[in-house]
Amino acid sequence: MSCFNGSNTLDEMKPYEGPLMEIDSMKTIYSDEAEVKVILRAPKQLALQVGDREFPNGVIVDFYEGGEISSTLTSNYGRYFKETNKYVVSGNVIINELKDSKRLNTEELYWMPAEEKIVVKEDKQVIITTKTDVLKGTGLDAKQDFSTYKILHPTGETTLK
């Protein structure tokens, strides 16, 4: 027998639902055939019970093409869902595409690494700044490196060449 005051039965006691592990200053490298494709860094990562991961202090994701950084994604918060192999990042989400100097600003986006795709839901605003224009709208489908994209519901004016 152990000491148990009987005030709570085992059925009434709640199981621990917090993180299994906490990692400070983490870095994950994704590669394909020994070529770096993505580097994900975060000041803190929480490994959760169901296999998900949470990044309460944000993430920095560098996307690589041909051994060089092609774009960078930053956010204030992130979460990885193991079951669907999907990340959601939120809070001041910025993607900087380096080759053509494009910049995406939004408050939330989904990144699907297996599909190499990012998505912004149709109810979320996007602002894309290029060398010549500022494009606005809601919703977005794009390659993960932001080399190509489609604003689902564009608003405002732009210059066509």
C-alpha cells in the first residue's frame, strides 16, 4: 500500500497532458539524396504526447535550391502535426524569396513539406511585395520556396506588362 488520502479516486485523476520533452535552440535539417532542402530552427521546441511538436517562440525555415538559400520563412509561433505531416505557423508570418526579391506577409499559413507547398486559408489576408508592386488579397497557394504563387482572391490594382 502507498500513501493515498482517498480524496481523489484514480478515475478522477487527470493524466499528464504537457510536453514529453523540451528542447532549447533546436535545428532540424531535411535533405534529399545528401542535398540540403530545408533547415528549420527554433529557440524552443516542445515534443507533445501524440507526436506533434510545438514551437512557442517561433520558427525560422530556410528553403534551399541547388545548395543555396532560395527563401526564408519566419513566424512568432509554429506547430507540427505528425498525423498529417503539416506545419501551421502564425503571428507575423514572413516569407522572403531571395532570387526575385518577393516578400509575403500574412498572419497564418500551412506548410506541407511532402508536397513542397504552402497554403494560406481563404479568410486570411496576404500582402506580397515585389520590386514593382504591392499585391493584396486573401488566400494563397504557393510552392514552399515561394518561387511561384497564386492569390486566391486578389484585391486592389496592379501593373500588367
